[in-house]
Amino acid sequence: MSAKSELVFIPSSGVGHVVSTVKMAKFLIDRDNQLSITVLIMKFPFDSKIDTLVESLVASTTARIRFVLLPRRNMPPRTSRIAFIHHFMESHKPDVREAVAEISACNTPRLAGFVVDMFCTSMIDVAVEFGVPSYMFFTSGAAFLGIMLHLQSLQDEQHMDLTRLKGSDAELDFPCIANPLPVAKFLPLVVESTEEDCRMLMSCYRRFRETKGILVNTFAELEPRAVEALADLGAPKVYPVGPILNIKAESKKGFEILDWLDQQPNGSVVFLCFGSKGSFDERQAKEIAHALERSGYRFLWSLRKPPVKGKMEDPHDYADLAEVLPEGFLNRTAGVGRVIGWAPQVTVLAHPAIGGFVSHCGWNSTLESIWFGVPIAVWPQYAEQQFNAFQLVVELGLAAEIKIDYQRDLAKESDLVVMADEIEGGIRKLMEGEEAGERRKKVKELSEKSRKALTEGGSSYSSLARFIEDVWSQ
């Protein structure tokens, strides 16, 4: 194979999506030295961290992965998140077109195709203009991909108005999962949407079928039923290539919390961490604190402050944690626990002292916990996390429950407070008893399978080889 080929990756602008996409790109170039990749980075108008993130990614990648930062576009105010993402993508089409034209004009390496994020399907139009195929990198799991495809079929073929399910107890059967799904509880992103937002979502899902293939961040052994069901749901070729994780642990230097973890017995610490957008106000923080204190378990808690109501910002660290916690809590628990702001999640999960993970169930975090063999207690927040929680608890039996259907509106802030009794009960289910032991055993077995999937001859290793063959066959 003497010719060289170039793929253009277009991730969504969220940190988790960008990091997963770049890791996927690294997998590809490690496997095929004739491939090079250009990653086009779109910047959210409210995100000040993306430049720093890209700098760190550039420093950690080879010359065969190139980054192009597209101009930052101002967006109209007062719009829903779904409408915002739709208009954000549309506004960047000319920038993508221009960047790809420069690549295409060089002729060497040849432009082989686009790999677009699940939220960037409108960029398929640009790929068509350049006469190359589009593939999708789906950063969630195979079951959620199946849910999206089936919902779109229900709307298009059976004319179901999904927004009418809001507040109902209706359960729907999906080919990709074994149990009926109470849709209002576990698909709030769709059901709680306005008709216009739902229309935009379904339009996005419809375009999944226009791609030449879908790379999914999962492994066949984790979601066998879902992977098998996708073909019957009208999906193009599906390549389970995960777990795609940035598992290179952060440098230990400067993380004094790791010194504390080094002093704790193996498997004894409950780790509470809720992702890049996870945060709690004072009322909820106090309930968590009461639950931790009463449980008696060692804990490491990453607690972050919500953004100002109505603002599309990420959370930030509290200036003084003592102000939002019960009086004397930090002193009373100094021997068994630590409360911090941002946490180096991968490094913490990799530590042998961690025995359980109270998580928002973001897909990257879910895969990380499986990779390191740490069982989860679910407390979803937004996006598809309620469905991930359902899958982990009901479908796969891998997790305990704190509040499986908890949901919050990131823009308006949720008024729902989960009380200390419920949190304490979930922590106890996570850490003690026969069921906890069974879950721990299951997670450890899947941990081994997740690592084996990526090695030569493993399911994901072979799946990635099939994708590379498909790119070259175009």
C-alpha cells in the first residue's frame, strides 16, 4: 500500500467528545502507518478551556495527527441547548468546507473520508460536496445508539409524537435491550423536548443511516444484545472499537490527595465524582455530607459549584468548601474522608484504595470504571445518563442505585434534592452485602474482557481492522 490517505475527524466541542475522538485517531494511526488525520476543532463561545486542551493534545500526539482550530462563532442568545447545537453546527459548515478544501487541494495524501461526531451529522453535507464517504464516531454505547435509531423509526414510520409521553408511565420495548423502558424517566432528552427540539433530534438521528459506517465506543462483550440488534434497526456497518479511553494517568505530582489514598486500605474508599458538568448547590451538598458521615465509609468527594442559573458554563470549584458543608463536617470526617474540587478521575479510579464509584454515568466514566474494575452507584444528571444508569442497573446488573432517574436542567438548575437516607442507602448497597460482592465480581470479569478486546485477536482489535479495510476499499 504505497498511497497515503487522510481522514478528517469532526468532534463535538465537549471535552469528553474531543478527548475520545483524539484517542480514536491515535488508535487508527497506530494500526496503519499510511493514514494521517486532521481534527477540526469547533469552539463553543462560552468555553475558555478548549485552547489549553488542544495544546495538551498536540503535545501528546504524533505529527500524523494535525489539529485545526476553527474560528469561534457568536451564537444567538435565548435558545434551547438542542437548538444551540443545531445552529452551532450549521454556522461552522463554511469553516469546515474551507479547511477541507485546503487538505483536498494538496492531493497528497488523498482525502479518504470524514469521521463525524454523533452531534455533527450535518457535516455529512460537506463530505458529499467533496465526494468522500462519511463515518460516525458514536461516543456513547451500542444500546443507546439502538434506542435513537428505534425512536426515529417510531416517529417516521408509526408517526408517534414522542413529546406526548412526558409525565407518563408508558413503557416501550426496544430491540437493543431486554427490559421494557419507562421512556419519560430514562429518555428525558427526547421526551422533555419541545416539538421543534424533538424534530431537530430526530433529523440528527435520521442522518446516522446516511453514514458508511459507525464506530461505537463499546466492546462486544459488554453489550452483545445491542451490537447484534443494530443491523435489524437499519444501522450501516457497526464497528465496536472500545473502550476508547484516555487511560494514561495524570501525573501524580501536585495531587496530594493521592498521598492520602496511599494510606487507605485496598477497596475501602468511596469515590464521588460527577463529570465535567456535574455540580451541587449547598442544599444538596449538605445531604451528601450527612449521608457520608452516617455511612462511616472512607470517602473522596469531588464537589463543584454550579454555574450561575441560565448560563451555559461549566461548574467551578468552591472558594471555601466549609461554607456549603454542615458545620464541623470537615473536622469530624478528617480521619476518614477528603472533599476536594476538581479530581483527576482516571488516576483516582486506578488507585487500589478505591472500592466504589458514585457516578453521573457519563459513558466515558462508565467505561473507565469497568476498565479499572470499580463498581458504580448511579446518580445520573443530564444528556443520556439516565438511560446509561438504567442499562447499568437493570440490564447489566453492574451497578447499585442512588437515584436512577434523577435528572436536572443544566440551564435552569434542578430544585430536586436527594435526601441523605437515600444516598446513604445507595452507598451501603454499593459497598456491602452479597449483591455488592456479586456486582464486584461481574465488574472485575468485564474489566479483564475490556482489556482483552483491545489486544491482538480481541473483538475491538478485529473490528478496527475491518474499519481500516473499509476506508481503503473506497
